[in-house]
Amino acid sequence: MNAFNRLPGFVQAPAGRERDVLRLLPRMLVFGTLLLALPSLAVRIFSGEGDAVQAATRLQTVDILAISIVVLHWTAVFTVAIASLIVMVMKGPAYVADAYPLEDSETPDSPDRR
């Protein structure tokens, strides 16, 4: 017995932009993460020879902001991936479950309908 029965006569929709988006997501994840980590690296490289406490506070603030923005970026990429996968699945073939009679359903053709 086949677990999945395809709906006969169903025309599958062609692949669209969701496939392009799914192909771009790994690059967007890596390059976006690197781009958003640049301010933290720039503060480490170009920090002045000032007060050590002030420099440490500035470095910590930039690190916290960079980490939070990177996590937001990862969340956005993950959300777009889920949306693209849902569209891809919805465009796939249609399946039907095994039919079973509904004995308690009301139908317009039933003789006991009042």
C-alpha cells in the first residue's frame, strides 16, 4: 500500500523565485554575518590610545550591538528559508488521503433530509 496517493490530473506549478531565494540564502548568511561583524573588528583595530576603561566600554558596547544584530540577521534568514520551503512544498504535487464514507454527514441527496 502506498502511503502517498497523488491526486490524479493535478498540474504541478513550475518552480519560481523561491528556488532562487533558497540558493542565495547560504551566501546571504555568510556575507551578512561577516559584514555585520566588521564594526567590532574596526573598533579593535582603530581604537585610539585613550583611557583603557573608556576603550573597554566602547569595545564591549560595539560587541554587544554586533552580536545582537548578527542574531537578528540569522533569525531573518531562517524565517525567509522557512517561508521559501513552505512555498516550495505548496507548489509540489497534491496528495489525497484514503477515502472513507462519512455515515453521519448530511448530504442534499439523502432520503432522510427534511
